[in-house]
Amino acid sequence: MDALDRQLTSAFDGKVVRKDLLHRIKKGTNVPTFVLEFLLARFCASDDPAEIDAGMEAVLATLQDNYVRPDEANAAQSKVATKGKHRFIDKVHVRFVEKEKRHWASLENFNSQRIAVGEKFYRDNDRLLEGGIWAEVTLAHNAIEEDDYAFYIEDLRPIQLSRFDFEQYAEGRKAFSRDEWLDAIMRSVGLEPAKLSKRVKLHFIARLAPLVEPNYNYIELGPRGTGKSYFFSEFSPYATLISGGQATKATLFYNNARRKVGLVGYWDTVAFDEVGGIKVRDPDTIQIMKDFMANGRFSRGAEVIADASLSFVGNIDLSVEQVVNSTEYDLFQPLPPELDLAVMDRFAAYIPGWEMPKNSSEFLTNRYGFITDYLAEAFHYQFKHTNRYEEVSRRIRLGKAIEGRDEKGIKKTVAAFLKILHPDSGATDEEFEEYVAYATECRRRVKEQMNKRKPDDEFARINLSYFGASGEEIVVFCPESRDALATQQPERRRLNQDETEETTKPRAARPDPVKAEPSAAPVQPSVDEARVEAAAAEPQEQHFTILYGDTGHSYESIMGPYIRGAKAVTIEDPYIRLPHQIQNFVRFCETCLKSGTVKSIDLITGYDDKTQLAYISEKIEDLKQSLLEMDVVLSVKLNPNMHDREIRLDNGWVIKIGRGLDFYQRPGSWFEIGTNDLSLRKCLETKVDIFKTAN
């Protein structure tokens, strides 16, 4: 034991566990962390190595005998029928069936929807009716043939505290300094604080914020494998994780048919994993989400008030340094178009997930930490029963650039930090100022990215600041974008003279890379809209890289603005020979036709052998004839030894694409999305250079 271990075991005897034991057993099972620690606390509450080894064997034996796996459901039912009863560890749900006027229980992995349950169980454990709870449950077999059920619950013991003493928890906190308590929290989530920087520790605390602060909304985007979803899938039984798929208003908010509140009414936190893949069929879902994120209430035939926090976590594949220095991209890039500026503005914080360490055994602790269930109960109690917002409002002084939602987001973040790190009392001025600076930075990150997207100055007041204890005003910056001119002073999209109203829609997930407008541009414009823009502004030279896996790049989006006005187009590309390459060339010709001015296309390409030449000639001849019908002449010159790739236009523009026209990934199937619309097809990495030469 080190000093912190001794402090924890002294102040919270019976409520801590050695985290290395959890790591040892976790790797071999898919049971939630709080279930494993429940068993470890029962069997391994000792410092004696021999007792610990014996306890570990008991834990494994209990899991082997009592934990039901989905593929073992039939065997589990048979065991109950044969033995008469058996104890299981599983998640138990209870639902009321209106037609039968009675309650039925079900176990998640037992595969029976009609398990009889006594009133005392769901009366004493409300959450059985509100999403279910993990429990030790004794199932008995019902031998009465006249009954319409085969099993009933004989006993049920929730795997979470039956009661929680917050005063004892707060009193125990007084034995620790702030930094010691911060380290204790880190160890409780399984990490060794000595291997983490102070800033990274604050990021982890920010991840916990929605578990203690009602109606707190945040987003974290970063690389894969940094544990973004762990806190919602395993850390707390009061959080639920929606892993991709569809988010419907009935599931999330209110089911009109059943007159039943959705997930936001039952959970402290609803987290959306892989947020970039969220599919929203009904636009009403997003509108209700906006209302709920703003004030914790919404109306769907009935006025509903709920406290749930919404967390959005996902991956960002682009280089953050490139994004903040780009006029086209922003750090909200992975979000689907449905999550527009109005949703983004409701985020209290944007946690920089790219600063978080990858999951690795080198960061895991072998020291003591709180039993996860105990800490989760402490957070749940504060979520429901404590309010630190007024305390924060009394102490904080924010600068003039802070607007309504900025102020609310910053204050709620600071309130969450106080709940987690100072459950017993307030923080010192120095500590409080540290939380304010961090909260302001996380809110500024939200506002900077919205400012890049918006074509006007609605979100231009990005220099968020606060007044320190000395009375000095301190402007807070985000470290990744502090020196990035494209983020600090984004260009504004020129409005067409005949436009009377500017759209505020966000652009598609991948923007048009050749446009000089900022990333606030709306979804990729249609051909007619693009023509109007081209008339208003001459296209500019472009030099950029298309990254591997990027989407949103079509021939029209890259080359369309430069082909307009050209009459003759010459393309040199040695690889117009395979079927998919010829199809790409057909698409390029279609792009030329859409300009409305091209009259001739000259292709210079190569081939490998005579068989290939015969195939090329046959397909090109079909294309020639169809172009003639559109009043465009196609000429083809074959050069088997050529290597250069470029497109020359008679209006002076030259377009060089490193891979030529063939820069798209081959689809896994020719029946998947992106097969026909190249803007939806993933790309290979290639450089694009577009410049003008003297005519």
C-alpha cells in the first residue's frame, strides 16, 4: 500500500477494492465492471495474498455457475426445471402488461419473457420498471400445469447499494487534499494517476460530469480506443449507452402509443456512441432533442420534464492540426447533418478526445480505488439531490464576450467539477479558477467551430474570458487552435446579391474541398446554385490533399467550377483501360457536359496489350456516339508509354490529380452506397493541384 491506499482504506473501509484484481478478471469475462466489483468486494476483502487468490477462485466459480450467457439460455432454463431453483446473476426487467393486468419479469440472458414476479420486488426497486437492474436473482420452477408461466422469482438482491450515506461520503472526503482526491477518482476508474498529466486528469473528470449534473450536454470526439464510452456502458448503472443505430423520439423521449416516457425519464445519462453514425428518420426527433437539451423539457401531446444529461461521443479521423488550419473543415466534421448548429450550441463542453491516451495496460493501476458501484451511487445522489449552480453563480465573474448559452454551459461544467472533486465543501480560489478556465476553454471550442460554419457573425464572439481572483480579465484559448488563423478569423461566405435570406444549414459530413468559402457552407450546392456562385466569384487556385477514407469528393465538386466556361478539354491519364476506369471517364465526361460550354474532349491514354486495346476501343466508341448526340466531339489518342496525369482546359486552368481519375476506393459490393454517387464513395489518398496558366 502507498499513502493514498492507506488513506482510502482508512476513510472508506469496505468501500474500496484493489483495481488490479478487477483487471485480472475483467479480461476473461464480459460482465459489467460494477458486477465484478460486487463479487470482488464479497470474496476478496483482504490484504492476504492467499485469501485473495482463494477469493478470485470463488469469484470465477460464482460467475461460472451463476452468470448466464446468451447462448446458454436453454441450458439455464433446464437447470432451473431440473433442480427446482437456481440463483443467477443477470439484468432483470419488469413490465406491466395492460391486457393481462399484471406484471411480468424477464432476465436479459435467460430468454423468458413471462417470469412471475411478486409485488414486493418491484415496489422496493423502482428501477426494475425503469430500464432494469443487475441483480442476484433466485429463479424457481413452477410445476403447476394450469399456470401460464414456468418460472417465478423467489428472491432478488440488487447488485448495487440498497442505501447510500452521502454525509459519510462527504465526511470521508475531508481527509484528502484536492489533488489526492483527484488521484483517488482516477484510481477508481482504473487508471494510475502518476502516469497522467494534470490536464488529462481534468479531461477524465469532464467525462464524468453528466453523471453528477442534470441536463448537462457535452461532446467528445477523438481517436478510437480511448475509452470514451466506458463510463456509460460499465461504470455506472444509472447511465445507458445507445450504440449507433436509430435514435427515435419514442425510444428517447415519449411513446405516444404507450403514453410512456422514453430513456431520458429513466436514466441520469443517455450517451450516444459512434455519434457520426446516428440515423434520424424523423426530423421531429431532433427538434424535441433541441428543446430537451435547452431546458430539460419537451412536449409530445404531454408536457414532460426530465433531468437526463445527453453525451455524444465518437471518432474523428482527420488530423486536428490540419482541421483547425483549414478554411473548409471544422472539429464537428464527423457529426451527421441532422445535428445542426442549434444542437451544437447546446453543448456545454467539447472535450478534446485527441489528447486522451489510448487504452493500454501501462496506464492501469494496481492500487486501491472506490468500488465502482459506491462511487456511482455518490454521483447519482448528487445528480438528484445537490445543486451547486447557485454557488458557482455567486463566485464566478465572466467577461463581456460570454453570451447566454456560454454562461450556462460554463457554470454547469464548473458545478459538475465541484460535485465530483469537492462534495464536502467549496474549492479554494485557485482551484475554482482552474475549473473556470477549463470550462471556458471547453465552451470556446464549441463556439469556435460553430463560428467557422456560420456564414455571418452570430457566433463571432469567441474570445471568452473570466476575471481571476486578482480582478484581471483572462481570455481563454484552446491550445490546438490558438495560432490557427483559419479558426480565429474564418473567412465569410460571400452572399449572392439576389439572395434575401442566408441558409443556416450545416454542410454535409465532408465539404466540397475546392470552394474558398468557410466550413459554414451548407450542404454541397446543386449545379444551378454553383453556376450562380461561379458568376459572382472567379474560382481560385487550390492545392490540397484528399485523405484516405474521405468522402464528399466528386468530379463535379473538384473540377466543376473550373470547367465552366471552357470549350475544349484535354485529359492525359494512362489508366483509362479497366472497366471501372472507363466508367470513371464517363462520369468525367458527364461533368463536362453539365458545364454547358464544352464542345470537345481530347483523351490521351495508354494500354498494356492488344486484348486490352480492343476492349478500350469498343467502349470508347460507344461513348463517342453518345457524346455526339449531345453535340460534343470526343477524340482519343493511345500512347502505351505515357505516365503523366493532368487535365488542361482552354480557359487556362490546369488540374493535376496525383492518381488521375482513379482515386476512389473500389466498393466492397457494386450494390452499396457510393457505387453511383461518387461524393458518397470513400477515396484513396491523393494530392490535387489546380492552377492557371497564361492562355
